[in-house]
Amino acid sequence: MAQDPEVTAPTNTEAETTDPGPSQQPPLWQRSTESLLVEFATNEDEGLTTAEAQKRLKANGPNELTAKKQSNLLRFLKQFNNSIIYILAAAALMTFFMHHYSDSIVIGLVIVANAFIGYFQERSADNALDRIKALLVSEAVVIRDGQKITLPARELVTGDIVQLEAGDTVPADLRLIDADNLKIQESALTGETDSVEKGEDPLNVANLALAERTNQAFASTAVTNGSGRGIVTVTGAKTEIGHIQQNVAEVKQQTTPLMKNLNSLGLGLSVAILIAAVLLFILGMITHVYSLPTLLIAVITMVVGSMPEGLPASTSVVLAMGTQAMTKQNVIVKTLPAVETLGAVDIVNTDKTGTLTKNEMTVTDILTAQDTYTVSGVGYDATGQVKNDEGQDVNWRQDADLEWLVQIAGQTSDAEFHEEDGQWILTGEPTDGALTALYHKLVGADPDPQEIDSRPFDSAIRYSARLVDHNGQRYLLVKGAPQTLTQLMLAQGESVNEAAWQERLSQLTRQGKRVVALGYQPVADDATEVDDLVIGQNFHLAGMAGIIDPPRPGVADAVRQLRYAGIKVKMITGDDPETAAAIARQLNLSEQARAITGPELAEMTDEQLASQIDKYTVFARTTPADKLRIVKAQQARGHVVSMTGDGVNDAPALKQADIGVAMGIRGTDVAKDSADMVLADDDFTSILGAVREGRHVFDNIRKTIRFLLPTSFAEGLIVVMSILMDQELPLFPTQLLWINMVSALTIQFAFIFEPAESGIMKRGPRDVKQGILSKLDMFEVTYVSLLISGLGIFAYDLLTGQGLSAVIGSTMTLNVIIFGKVFYLFNLQNDHPVFSKYFFRNKMSFVIVAILMALQAMIIYWPAMQGVFHTTSVNFHYGWGIPIVAGIVVLLVTELAKWIRHRIDATTVTREQRIGGR
């Protein structure tokens, strides 16, 4: 029949598959073919007319994905627009005008390096958008004007009738109106590699997960079997793959917890130093201690001395060292701050298939009429053995039913394997792959069926059959759904204990296992076609095979260690909730692995989801949008979230997470571009080492900050105290600049070689809301600053009071500051007493101190340096003895404070344990 020209097809927006409100139509999967043809103003046999298609194309636009792009120059300039860059730029200018060119260059390089890091990070996100765009197929077979033609996919419009065949990529979102043994692999959207059986009948379910919409086909998914036709319901950005691209584009790159903490710390310090400088200048003007030029120099000297401008460089180097360490563990880090972020996470979200599991369906259980067996060996390439219910190895050839089951498994499967880069690659359906692997595992050879004829699996009959010659006899070998095979037997009058089989079958299905029944029947030697045979007549049910995608080796132990470290592991999958929950129980993800499905999530508001999110460990039947909502809800609860994934469907959540982790081997380019780090070996257990290294990196950054702040403030405090005490400055500006420069080149980098503290994985994730420094740390910064600066002024006043020249006093004070730093370094290196077996564990720190001492000797005894830095040759007593004594005083005081601190921490832990035990 001709289409009615008066009927207007719905736009992309009108045809979205959302849940109906009071006045909306039912969702697409509930509607009949007839109602869809009317709604989309099309004809099942004739399709659209060319004129109508052109009209709709002009109204709705082409079927393609587009992404707004920013110019590279503007993107680069944007990297300089944040407060920490402003502060660093001011420090660079200040040090430049003070002729401290080395500091100025270092700070400038850090600014530029940070800008490039941010620039390439955003470019990476754009790459993800481009790769999603490339997933849409270029051509499609369409019925137009009653003719089957091939068109560019971008010209598809709503209402077009699209023809699908095995090997095609679906060009747009379709509602199927015809399906002949059609199977579509939808891993791009769901993450699950099993092909989904498709049909055209309406599904009378109000709320249906994406993976369960079996009468719809989605753009970018792949047809693996059969054929079909469908009506185009939405195109371009309105498709499910378009929604993924839109989500990726809308997700803003997350600022890492470390950078938030550093930004806050840097801003607070800079403001405090500038306020102190203004107050000091006002005080100097009131008291007239110095002349105006001298006062200005003193204030600028105080600012330069107090500003920890070496902090960005030190932090970047520590992060770079952590990046290098992770690379050796097969973890590729794309941005430096991401190194530390994984050490701060308290939730690791991961998909199931291929990450927690091997993505290699495996026969693990076999049921025969008399016995129950298990099969050892995990995956496609493993050796294995059949064991009885007592765990003892059995000779499977001595059990007739078991031998028949193995033979049927091999001879009815078309799956094949080939090896690529040490990995077994399956060609065929995962279930067939599991049965072929079982045969190969036990027989030690590839199946070689003597095939006469076969009937492929059909979702309408739920079994497949193959006619073969075996051991001189012709047999019909059948595999399929257990209920189907038992019904075929009963229909032909065969006896079968259906209740007993069902009870044993239920035990496997409750474990999340897929169950396949296998049987055979002898036939006449002249039988040549399966269709001529009555299946079930004289049929013998050899048994049933329980199949599951097993956990990867080592994952269970990694989960246990992550939980021990205070990190919760959550599973987010497109798979069935029972299967997902079974794997969660095997891996012991939590004490009670509660599961929730995507449709159930859809019924919650964002606020409701955030309030309930911590109750669940397993999120099943999820869409890409669900994954994104889950991550956002966890972040709304204050969690630092990691997301692990490998598919296009994971991209929005990978980008939204505080740390996105993609798989290097199996991961799609879209996932890798959206993530912050990549596991080169696809090994989930690598996350454990990355968490440990992340905590190690933060510890070293924290030690660096605890070192830099008090030693920098001590320099500024010497100036402040001198003004307050109405005396000349003990240190010249060039000497303060020398201290900063020589520290920046040597001692402040000692912490990058600091080994990880023992028990680093025993403590829980750090509270990112508390910042980098605790109250005790701030107290330490204060008293160490006062201690070092006080010792410097005391020594200077003592010597000059005895009649020694000011230049000797300045030289000695210079060394007092340096030795105060050196001995404070020894105190900070580890949490144990300084003189313990851990004293020499960071051997590089002693090399660095030796270089520092050589530089100090040069500035004191080399005449050319003496003139520039106002130093003079001094004897050991004044130049080295008194500074060493001052350094020992710093060490003793800080070691005593460390001991008191440990007592306070121990008391706090004991009190918390006592309260928790009540």
C-alpha cells in the first residue's frame, strides 16, 4: 500500500525510547509493527519515497555524530587561567627581578609544562569524541521507492526500512519488524561480548534494560548471525551511541584531589606571605628601623625567602618518578597528577567481563544422569581434568554418558581458536567456544566431525543439531536449552526424570552459570537431512554442561588486599544480575554483595541514587548513562572514585571518574582516550601496585612540603625578627637567594628517592578534604621555622657580640640555615627514630647532602664567590662546628616531637578502637 502523504514522521526527539509519561506513547519495544509503520509514516515493503526521505533529511539533519571543537591556541591559552598559575607567574617575575634567574627559569618551565599537560589531556578527550564518531558505518542497505539500494549511512532518516545481514554494522537505531535467526553483538553499548538473540515481537514490559530490548537494534553494533529488517527510529546524536558521545563531551575533566589540595595550599601560602610583607613594610615605616630603600630590599628578601617556589618543581619530579615506577609495573600514566589520585581512591568501580573475569566462557560443571563432575582449568588455553564430587580425578572415558557429552560438545560446535600475541582469539559464539575448549582440554586435539547435515541454532526452537558418522554409526547430535530437549523427549514418549534434572539444573543457574543440555539419537544409515528426522525419538540425554566466564587468576587476592587497604570494589556490568552476583560472591567483593539493575536505577532521582549508592556492590544490566550516574552519585557522597573499563560504553564514566583506568590490550581506543591511565597487560591486579605507588607518591610529596615550608619560612623569619629586634640583617639578599637555589638543585629532591613506608597498605585512603597538611603538620612547620631562624639569629648575635665581623657572622648564619635543613631532612625521611636500621635506606639522600656540602665549601672559600655572596673564609669552629651543633639541636627537638606525635597517634587509635568496641 502507498504511504499517506499527509502523515508526518516523528522527529528524532519525538522518537526517543524514553519511558512514557501520562500522555506519552508506550516505549518502542512495546509497540506493534503496524503501529510503528503508521507512526513513522512508512511502508514495510516499499519504504520511503525519495522525495519524502529528502524532506526528512533536511528537517532532521544527516545521520552522523558531530562534536564542537575548540581551537588549539585557545585550548592552550586556557591552561594558564587558574589561580596557581597566577601565583607561580608572580613568583617567577619576582625572582627574575631579584636576579635569581635559576629559580625564575625553573618556575617558568613548570608553568609551561603544566600548560602542555592540560592541553594534551583535553586533546585526548577530543580524540575520544572523534573515535566514537568513526564507529558509525559508512553505508547501509535501505528500501526506497520499493527498491533495495545501498546508500551512505549519513543519508538515513527516521522511517527508513533498513536491511541487515550477518557481518553488517547497524547504521542507526532501529525497531526490528522482521528477524530471521538474527543475533547482534552489542558490546559497544553493554560491554558484554555474547551476541543477543533478536526478534520482532512486542515486549510487554514497562521498564526494560538496554541489553534486554531484543526487538531493537542500535547504531554501531555488529550483526553476527542471520538477517533482519528494521525501521529507523532515531539517527545521529539521538542514537544510543550518540548519547555516549554527548556524555563524553559534556563531562568536564576532573581536577585531581592532589591538585585541589596544592592549589588551596599554594593560594593560602601566597596570600599569607603577601599579607605578612605588607604588615612588615607598614611596621618598618612606623618604626623607621631601616631607610626606605633598605626596607624595600628587606621586605622583598623576606617574600623571596619565604616563598616555597621550589614546591611545583619538586612535586612534578616526585610525580614523574611515580609515573616511571608505574610504567615498570605495566601501568601507563597519561597525566602526572593521576599518579597520586589512585592512592587516594576509596572506591574502585570495574566492569566484569574481561576485567574481573577472563572473557573466556568455560565449562566448569558437568551433570550426567548418575553423577556430578567439575572440570578444572580456566579459560581457552588451560589444561584440565574431570573431577568427581569428592574432588578426585576421574577417567572420563570410563563413563559412557560423560564420554558422549564430550564428543557432542566437540562435534556440534563451529567455534575455532587462533593465537595472537600470546592470546587465544575465539572465532564463533562464546558458548560454542566453551564446548570446543572442553573437548580440546580433555581429548588434546581439535574436533573433526564427519558431518552429513546440520541445523543451526534458532531462537524459535532453542536448539541446534548435527548429523554425523561416529564410530561406524550415524547419529543425530543435539545441543540446546535443557527444557527444550526434555520436552522433545517427552513429546516422543521417552522417559525422563524432569524434576530431578530441574533440581540439579537450578543449583547451577543460582551460581550464575549458563546451562546447555547435550544428547544423541541413533538414526538410519541412509539418513541425510536433519529436517527429515523426528528429534526426541529414541533420544538419550547425555548430560548438561554448566558454563561461566570465570574470574581471572589473582583477582580474588587483589580484591582482598584492596579491601584490606580500605578500598571498596564495585562491579558495574551489562550482564544478568544473577551471573554478576555469583561472580561477586566468588571474588568476595563484600560481605553481602547487594545488586541493583539499570531499570531500577532509572526509577531513582539523582538525589535518591546518591543516598542509596553505598548500599550496593553490583550494578547489573547497566547502560553507559547508568555508569555515568553511578560515578556521579558516588562522588556526590564524597568518595574518590576510580573507574576501570575497556569499551565504548565505559567512556563517559571513565572520563567522569577521579581516575579512569582503561585496558591496554582489549580496550578500545575510545576508552583509552577517555582514561587517565592504561593497564598495558589488562591485568586488574596491576591496580593494587598502582594504589601502593600512588600512596607512596603522596607520602613523598607530603614530606617534601613538610620540608620546604618550614625551611623557607625560616629564611623569611630571620628578616622579620631582625626588623622587630631593630638590628641589621644577618643574611644578605644574595645569600638567601643562594640558599633557595642550592636547595632547589639538591636537597629538596632527596625525597623523590624515598622508599615506601612499611605498612603503607594497612592504612585507609587519605581524606582528601583534610588537605595535605594536618594540624600537627602545621604546628611542626611553625616550630621548626622558629627554631631554625632563632638558632641563626642567636648564633649571629653571639659572634658579632664577641667582636667578630658581620661578614663572618653572615657566613656562619648561612651555614646554620643549611645544616638546619640537612638535619631536619634526616628527621623527616621516615617515621622511625632517625638512628635505626632505616637510617641508610635512602642512600641517594647522602649523595645529595655531599653535593650540598661541596657547594657550601665553594661559596665560602672560593674568592670569586665570596665577592658575590658576601662570604669569607672561616675556620672550622665558626664555619662548620657551630652550624653542625645547631643542626643537631634541630634534629633532637624534631625527634622528640616525632616521639610525642607517635604517642598521640597511638592514644587516638586506642581510644577509637575502644569506642568502636562498645
